[in-house]
Amino acid sequence: MIAIRVVAIPTEIANSVRTSGKAPRYGHPAHTEVAAGFGPCRHCLRTFSAGKERRTLFTYDPFDGVESLPLPGPVFIHAEACERYPEDAGYPAQLQKYPTTFNAYAKGRRLVAQEYVADGNVNETIQRLFLRGDVDYIHARNTEAGCYGFRIERAG
């Protein structure tokens, strides 16, 4: 079994957005409101309590610092500080029930495979993708909304 790292948005970025009210790199205004959907928060990777918790929407480039070509899009984080998801905690159990698209990339932001999971078998899909020699990392995306969730890498 291939050990994985789950890489959420860095704490520095989440804190910067909360403090400045602006998206990193782009400077677009962030928007905070009461959560209308489950999310998840891209920092702690927990779902939002709709109608109760406040969340902040901003533009984020998941390739920033990894690849030279940007691909920004909308993401949510908790409006209040939260703990970053531990990289060694495996795939977030709370998110396994949601339809997920796994985009597998080679260096150079080259999409080499894409798989859809609606039955919760996320770990088998991740293992199968990482068995491919041309996959360097995977982005987990919400299949329904299409938005970026987090990056998955081989550990070590």
C-alpha cells in the first residue's frame, strides 16, 4: 500500500485571507457569509454546519508554488480560525461519502488521468492512480460543484 499525504491549504494562507479579507496572489475581495452548503473548509477539511457556521469564499490557485501555470478558482474556509488537517491522517473520513473527481497530474500540470468516485471507494482509486508511474500528485475536487478540495501526494 502506498502511503499518502493529504495537503490542505496552508495555515498562513487561511490566516492571511481572514485578516486581509483578500485572496492571496490575486487581491480579489473575499466574501464571508453563513454556510449554505457542506463545503468543506479547505484548511481543516471538515464540512460546514449549514445555517450555523460562517465561511469565507475566496480565489485560490492550487498550483501556486507547485507549477508555473495558474488555475485559480473559488474555495471556502471557516471564517474563524481552525486547525489545519494533518497531512498524515489519510483521506478525510467525513468526505468519503461525497462524489469526488480525482485529477491525476504529472509535473508540468499535465493531466494524465481522471477518475470519478461516487461510492466511497476513494482509497482504492487513489492507490490505483499512484501505481501509475506518470502520476506525481492528485487533486481531489467536488464532482457536483467542480471546485478544488485538496492535494494528495505520495508520502516520503
